[in-house]
Amino acid sequence: MSRQILFLGDTSLATAASYLAGCIDHSGWSFDYLPSDQPLELDQLSDPYQLYILSDYPAAQLNDEVESQLVQHVENGSNLLMIGGWESYHGMGGDWDGTKIGQLLPVEILSNDDRQNCDSPVFLKAQAEHPITANLPWEDRSPLIGGYNKVTAKTDADVVLTAERFKSKLTGADYSLTHESSDPLLVVSETSKSRIAALMTDLAPHWVGPLVDWGDNRVAACAPGSEGVEVGNLYAQFVSQLVKWAGKF
């Protein structure tokens, strides 16, 4: 496929989309971009992309013909990645439950508000060895996020990361953590032709939380037409590995 990535959503390249766009560009891949407030048109799908990324992009921006064409591309060998947010999955205006694209995902989407806005620690825990999570310190330096979409993993899918929620308490001079719940955070599936990944947290503020600063070193990135960002080196590595696996790059 001559076209690499179509990135839809995350508001605009001047705002939230600058994080993922910067990481994509820093990794050496090319992409076309469409803001959250612009509908996807059929002529933009005349030729398939290798990877479609939907992040905070409402289902209402795709009419039935456009959605059917995108699904056909994925069934024929394109790949799909959905990233979490208020306008992803069900969210608050995402409304991907019951859609053709929603059915492709390796998760079951709730039919009501699935947003988990968290004011206590939520750690990312690796559940399986996978190229997306390889060579990252999930145990020695467990990263945290600020929120996610609550879903159920399909039985034939692989859960790669979970969101582990804790309640914190200060007693005297010491803090204690009590485990409250565990939810799928990164779920993947693969057919003979396509890869599909569902990440239930955002890669941009605010839900990305401290994850965006994961790592001791800093990575500066600026995609064409985008605001520049500075992120943690381990965050940049994780995003790069996510996109690389999902897109078969």
C-alpha cells in the first residue's frame, strides 16, 4: 500500500493530535490527518491506507457508505487502531457501539457512558509478552494514566495491558494502596490479513496522565503542520511500538 496512515480525530494538530502525530513523524512514518470536527468523505478512501487510526473521532462523522468502505479495506488487508477518549468507544459522543467498525474491534463496547475519569492511581500492567510492550519496564517503573473507556475483551482476543485501579490512603507518614478493580486497557486481534488494536486510554492529555512523561529522558517531536511536543522517552517508545505492530510497519 502506498499510503501509510490515516489519522482521524484528537481535535486538531494544533491541540491534542500533536502528541500522536509527533510520535508518528518521529518514528519516520507518513500520515494524512482529519480533525474531529470534519467528516470522512468517500473519495478519501479511494485507495486503502495501511493503518487507520481513530482517536476521539465520533462515529457520526462517517456515513454508512464511508464506514462500509473503511470496513472493506480492513477486511482486505488494511489495519485498524482505536485509541480511547471522550469521543471514542461509547464515551460522550463517540457512539461506536453497534457500528460496523465497532464490531471489528476486539472489545465489546458498552451502550452507555463508559468513561472512567480517575482521581486515584491507575497503573498499566502488562499481561502478556507482545511486541507492543517489549523492552519496557512495566514492573520496575509501572506507568500511570488518568482515565480510560471501560470495555470487555472479546473471548478470541488477546489482552496485552490492563488498567489496575487503586485507592490511596495516607496514614501517618505512609501512603497505602488498596486494589479496587482491573479492566482491559490494550486488546488486540489478528486475522490472516489484518491487525486490529484497541487502546482504551488516550495518548494525549488529560487521560494520558503521567504516562506522557514516562522515562528519564525527553523526546522532542513536531509533525508537519502540528504543534511541537516534548514527551518521555519510554512513552515515545510505547507509542512507536503500538503503531508499528498495529500497522505492520
